[in-house]
Amino acid sequence: MFVQENENGIVYMRSNLIPLKHVFTTRFGGVSTGYLESLNLISNHGDEPENIRENFRRVAALFGTGPDDCAVTKQVHGNVVRTVTMDDRHKCLDRVPYDADGIVTATPGLPIFCFTADCVPVLLCDAEAGVIGAIHCGWRSSVSDILNNALRAMQALGAEPAHLRAAIGPAIGACCFETDDDVPDAITAWLSDDTEGLFFHRDDGKTMVDLRAANARRLIQLGVPAEQIDSSEECTFCCHEKYWSHRYTRGKRGGQAAGIALPGGAA
């Protein structure tokens, strides 16, 4: 079950299923103004650099670290998953020197983040093995099997699918994710026809797609027990006052983050 927290003025969501410190941020708790009010965490939509840095400083502080001591994704809607260490700590506002829609780590004290504004954020952890992941699952990344790549990368660090816990965060829901045939066709191929309940076909030829449920279905196929998968019920489009939604704002928006960290270490 997802619950809302308010910590040092930052309003975020977390899953009771994940035993490690983690956050799914909302729009609340930052210093940005205007249409980017208030907790915007991305730098390519017109915000002032000092606002973004202060916003990220506040989020990083939830993990007991600074804005230059975290690892982040650089999202290109692909399926690359990068294993990161302290050497990959990102100086806030600098260009990320790699392309990766997913990152995993076994490094204690290194918070890792992915960013969304309708796409599906997935946080993964094997607390026993000490391995975590933050995966940006837009529909293109999803059907390119980024979750399979993430689990392989985590297994290389010692994680086991049967021990994984997954939190699938706020994202655009089936109520609002309107697509043409290319999306359901790609999902059907990706999931090998295991798509019951994922699509809602409309009379006008459009299809409504439940992308969160599709990613949960893939995790189950990959060996993660269904009872160890938690999924938010909040739609970013419907809840556009609480979350950034690319579709609702037609691109005039900020972005939220999903982050997780292993305890210990010194960032």
C-alpha cells in the first residue's frame, strides 16, 4: 500500500512493501514558481538553475546526503540499465555523461533516482542482498524489456528475482493513457500475449492502456512474486495538481523523481 509522507516540507509517497528509504516525490515542497511551482526536479523546462538545485537539495536531504552525492538516470526512452557506484555521483545541473533509463547499485549510502511526468517509475530492492534499482518505464522502454535488463543487472550484483520487492509509482493510468494501435500491439508482443485486463478498446478506434499493470505483469513473468509488487493507484493526469503530467500540461511542466538508497556508507 502507498502512503503519503510530509518530511521537512517535502510531500512524497512511499510503499509499505519496500523496507528501505525511498520516495516518489510530488509537486509539493520546493521553491520553483509560476507553472513550475513548486518541487520541480528537471532542468530542461525553463526553471531557474538555483531553484532546481535547491529543490534537489531538499530531496537529497531526505536520504541524509547532498544534491551532488546521488546517481541519476539520463532518460532517452531506451532499455539501457547502468550499474552505478560512488564514481557515478552526479553534480546537480551538470550533463549526465551516459544514457540510461535505469540504474542499479549495490553501493551503500548512494541514493539513485529516475524522473517522470506520466511514465511509470519502478523502484526495486533486494534488501537481503543489498541491491536496488530505479527504472524509468515509459512505454517504449517497457516494450524494449528494460525490466528484464534491470533484473539481469541486479542479479549480477547478487540479487534474486524471488527476493525482489517492487514499488510501481504514480503514473498515467488506464483512465487517461489513450493510444493508437502501436502501443497495445507492442505490449502484446512484449508480454507474449499475456495481456488480459491491460487494454480497454474504444469505439473511436483508440485504446486505453494500463502501463503500470503491464510492468507488474512483466515482473511476475521474470520471477518476482505478485505479493511482492506494490502499485500506486494514483493517475498523474487525473491528479495533475499533485503530480507533474506531460499529457495534461501538453509539455509545459516540471518533473518528479523516484529515489531509493541502501543504508550506510558515506556519500
